[in-house]
Amino acid sequence: MRKLLLVAALLTGVAIITPAHAAPLDGNGLNQWCTERDTVMACRGYLLGEWDSMTNFADYAKTAFFCPAGTVTAEQLRMVFINATQTNPAALSLPAPTFVFGAYSRAFPCKDTLQGK
């Protein structure tokens, strides 16, 4: 009996220390974050992170991906995302960064997407 308990304890320990592999976030997962009250802040943080990453890269590359009329808020980015989920639900299976890039590009278009700043 003691051996059985020892084996069970060891197997449980192995299961606990085995690394978990999370699936990449897609548009569906992000949509869930952005529409559930408990995770709206995580959604806003994710969308602001994407915005900062993309605009910083555009600055570095001396181009513009998005051309907002002024300052953009986290809630505005969430509403842009929510609107995109409603107008293009078939694309929600795309990776979240890809879906978000498309949503931002459509919401804040530039005259010429590849135009230098």
C-alpha cells in the first residue's frame, strides 16, 4: 500500500511540474476578453500593447500603418475591436494580432498605408 501511495505521489508531482502549453490567442479568445466584464481590463491592456507595438514599429520603419485623427483611448480601441468582430466574424479564427491589425487599419486608414511620416 505504501508503494502504491509513493507511486501515486510521484506521478502527481510529475503532472504538476510538467510545463503547460497554451494555445496562441486568436480573435475569438480576445473577443471573449473584450466582452466579459471580468476581463475587459485585460482586453484593453492587450489592445493598447498591440497599438504601442505596431505604432512604435511604424515609427522605426518610417511609415504609418494607422492614421487616427487624434489621441486614441483604450476604450476606443476596444470599441474598434468589437465593431470588427461584428463586421467580420469569419476572421475571428485568425491570430489575435492579425485580426487587431486589420481592425485598426480599417478604423484609422491612411491615404497611403505605406506613406512615410
